[in-house]
Amino acid sequence: MTLALLIGGARSGKSELALRLARDQHSPVAFLATAQPGDLEMAERIEQHRRDRPASWETIEEPLRLGEAIEEVADESCLVVDCLTLWAANALEHLGAADAQGQALAAAAAGTSRRGLTIVVTNEVGLGLVPDNALGRSYRDLLGRVNAIWASAADHVFLVVAGRLLPLAKADSLSEIVW
């Protein structure tokens, strides 16, 4: 089992990298999409993402039941989850922050129990300004916790910036840092 988390800003190359990683291995690929077409622009983005994926890949569109959807994917398949950012927004709206965090723990556990490669995409939204409203702050805080849950479960975590990868060390390896 390998769980890889790709985290970075919007349009940093995370999804493209996830597609390349999935294409480069020899297992069947399942793509779990969490986006919902709430407006015309988002519908066009979703359609472009569909065109970017090989037709031979299985596509699962599941905006909310992340853990269950992961469990339903064939264990030997490579799984791409794109993305936690939209899933967290959906979960906050429909479940609330506390339940969403519990669902994230269950979904990460499902991701780690798979035999096939699992590649998870998410945004880092906590590096910018503090949102000026309670909903924005609640979302930023939830996504930060969701990202930390998945990063803790992952074998590999990469910060993606301008299409480049920076490996991120686990917090338990801090004793190995030379000061």
C-alpha cells in the first residue's frame, strides 16, 4: 500500500501530477471526483477534467460519501481522489465540521487499507489571509484539519508549487533535523 498526498495552491499542478502518476503505473485506475457543478464555470471545469482522463479509467463521482466510495474501489486498482478541498466544502455544508472531521478520519483509514496506490489531491488554503467571515474561517479550519488527518496517514506528502514537488517530512522525524 502507498498513500500519496499532493497538497498545494490552486492551479499549482496537483491534478496534472496525480494523472501522470496514475498513468505511469500498470494497474487499472479509478478516479474519484468530489466536485459538483454548482454553476456554469464549475460545470465546464468538471467537463475539462473528464476530457483530461483516459476513457479506460473508471470514474466515480461522489461529493460526500468519501470513505464508502474508497472502500468500493477494487483493492488492486490505483485510486486518484480529486479533491479533498471540494469534499471538505461539501461535507461542511451537509454534515457540519465535527462530523466532517470524523468522516475524514474514516476515509483516510480506508485509503491506507488499500493494496493499490492511492493518490489524493488537496489545496492548502491556510497560507493566505484570514477569512473575514465565520463560514470562511470554519471552512479554512476544517480543511486544515482534514489535510492534517490525511497527511498523518500518508506514506508520502508532497507540496506542489508551480508544478514542482517538495517532499514534506513527518512530524515524528523532527529528531533527525540537524540544527
